[in-house]
Amino acid sequence: MRTYKQLTSGKRYQISALKRMGHNLTEIAKELEVHKSTISRELCRNAGERGYRPKQADEKASESLVRAAMSQLQLSARAYHRILKLARTIADLAESEEIQSTHLAEALQYRPKIMMG
């Protein structure tokens, strides 16, 4: 069975640095220990006029995670803001200026589970 991992903010910055140094997709994939199609999709999804921008790529990933959580977990606007507040606290504890997708994912894990009976 395959396991899938999301790219972290750090890996996105590594992709950017390796790309600027002239490495090809295969070399970048080996360095980050991911499949080269992962790198290809990441670069295609997040390439703009000024090239690959890891900060914007991470922001898009965070927005996508929140949208998916909102629809799948049927979160209210109040729950959404509570999760953002918790993610901000987690980011502060990690001494990060910005909320990253990992902070949002962790905040979502702390959401109380409702038992249906």
C-alpha cells in the first residue's frame, strides 16, 4: 500500500532553491525523497509569471486544506474561526510568523469528535 505525504513548507523552499540551482525534476525528487511527479505537479500548480514561489504555494495548500475541512466536516463559520485561532497559537508556539498548513492540520486534529449514536 502506498503512503502519501503532503509537501511541507520547508520542502517547498528546498524545491525552489534546487530549481534555482539548475537541478532537474529527478534530482530534486531524489533529494526530497518523493516521486518526481510530485515535484512536477507542485511546480505546475504553483508557477506564476515570476516562477515558482514557495510562500504562495504553501498559502494555497493551507487554503485548500481549510476548504476541504469546511466541507467534509461541515464546519460552521464559528468553528472555522476557532480553528484559525488555535492554528495561530500553534504557529506562535513554533515561533512562526505565519500560519502554515501543518499548523492548520494540527488544529483540526484537536477538534472535538461528535459521537453519533
